[in-house]
Amino acid sequence: MEANARPGRAAVSSRLVLRRRDAVRRWAGEDDRILFAVLVVMTLVAGVLMYVFSGVVVASALMVPLLLTDMMLSPRRVPAMVGIILAVLAVETYFEYLFPEDASFPPRRLVTIGVVVFAAALVLLVSARRNRLGVGGLAGEAMLIDLQDRINRQGRVPPLPVGWYVDLATRSAGGTSFAGDFLVAHRGTVSPSLSLAVVDVSGKGVEAGTRSLLLSGAFGALLASSPAPRFLTAANDYLVAQDWGEGFATAVHLCVNLSNGEFELRSAGHPPAIQFLAGSGRWRVLDEVGGPVLGLVPGAHFPVIRGSLAHHDALLLYTDGLVERPRRDIGQGIDRLIGEAERCVRQGFDGSAEQLVAKLGTSADDCALVVLQRR
């Protein structure tokens, strides 16, 4: 009986968590209402100042609460706040120009009023788009920054044992923070292996960034949980299930044994990897036939390329933004990449990825490069 009368620790803990969560939600709602009230007062004060000091304070004073509305209020409160701002503007204009102290009607005041009305329309338009997300202004930007940080963390290569060096660099089209090219990596906990996947999502820049946000998390989980021969197959099945239509991706997957340098390489419609053979001083393009791009062919097969990295050998994995240009064969772009990489052989591969991306990359397309060397 006593056991039934007293709730268990788990139940008490669950109730405390729910209460705290509800308290946070109530506080957030009250905080939004307080901010809304402050903006209303600010708007009314601006309207009074515009009427009393009409020669000094103009309609552009309403731009301050309007900008704060766009930046800080939740989308559901933005239409009401914009309506109050426009109402204050209309009332002030009514009293100012229908009952003027003189007969003057400065055209510049009309221009200022028109600018405020136009800005209010833009705020409403942006708010309608943000309403689909449910957050707006600084909160929405904070979410995007957090997602971008998560992508960057997933793209970090785990620490490698002595004798191995990896370098990577990415650049997005137009210099934005979101790109369709990304890297996921995983180091085996049982066997001394490293898995790398360089992925290029269809599109570029922000257009492809939304899909890369989703795929980077999914592919990172698949890379950690799937055997090497199954990774691209699982990634392809996942993309096919999304039914994106035009949404597809190319990828190259490398799994290397860190104890002896043997590797397996599989490609899904991706530019061929390049291997530097230190023994002969030559470069080898691993251009054997790969599989189709991810997301178009259910049950696709991805042939394997096997090889080995001897001491001082290196592998280059990259996306097409580094070698493809309009009206130029991709082979010429690969030759140029090899030519630039030849300088890294003499100077050392440290920092070479960033140098090559800066030299060969373009603002018209996303690009990524991974350099792996056995030392």
C-alpha cells in the first residue's frame, strides 16, 4: 500500500521536468507580450512626438519600432504590431495634414511616409515566410547558426594515429555559410580504420544548403553504423525514400586501414579520386567505373576500388566545383588540379587543402577537398 501511495523517483522527476518546461513556456510567452507592449508604447510616443514636434520628428521615427518588430517579435505578433504602427502613422498624418497650421504640404514628408509603408509591407512579407518555421528574427537566425555549427562538427575528422595526416577545406557558392558540399567522417573503435565520405548535393549555395542540413546528419549516422560495403547503398536507399524529385547527390566513400594503409573506395557519380604514389613520384587517377548518383536508382550497386597507401603516398577527394567549368572538359580540370597539387609534394601537404581550394575554387559553385597522407 505504501509503495502505491508514494510516487516513484522517476515519476517525481518527470513531473518536475514538465513543470519547469511549462514555466519556461509561460515565461517566454510573457516575455513576448512584454516586448510587444514596450513596442506599442514606443510607437505611441513616436506618434506624439511626430505631432508635437512636426518640424523636427518625421515619420521615419516609426522605423525604429518597425525594425525591432522584424528582429525580435514572434511572427504571430508581427501583423498586429505593424497594424498599430500604420494606424499611428495614419492618425498623425490625418491631424497633421487635414488640420494644418499652414497651407504647406512638404513633399518630403510624403516620401518619408511612403518609405515607412513600403518597409512595413516588407516586414509583413518576411513575417509570413517565417511563420512557417514558427520563429522569427534573431531566434530563427540563432537556429540556423546552430545547425551550421552541427554540420561543421560532423565534418571534423577524428584524431588520427601518428603517421597519418588529413587536411580539408570547403567553399560555398557566393561566400554564404551554407553549401551543398560537406564531409562526414568516422573512426572505427574496434578496428584501426577511418571512413570518409565527401558528398555533393544537387544545387549550390543556400539552395542546396537546406538539403545538406538534413543529409549530413543522416549520412553521419549511416557512416558510423553501416559496414563499408553498405554505406553508399544505405545512403542511396535513404535518398530514394525521400522522394525529392530533383534532389540527388554524388558522393565518394573512402575506408582506409590505418595499420597497413590498405583502402577501399566507392563512388556514386562523383569525380574520381587522385592518388599520389611517392615511390614513383607519379599521380594516378582512380577513374574506374563507379555507381550512379544517389537518390535516382533504387537498389543501385557501387563497385569497389581497392588500393594501398604506402609511406608518403596521398589521396585527394574533391567535388566537381574544383575541376568543372563551363565549356571545359572535366579532364582538363583534373589535370590542373594535379599540376597545382604537384607543388604540394615539394612544399609538403600541410595546409594544402585550403591553398588548392583558394587557387582552383570559384564563387559560382560549391567546392570541397580532402587531402589524406600517410607519413
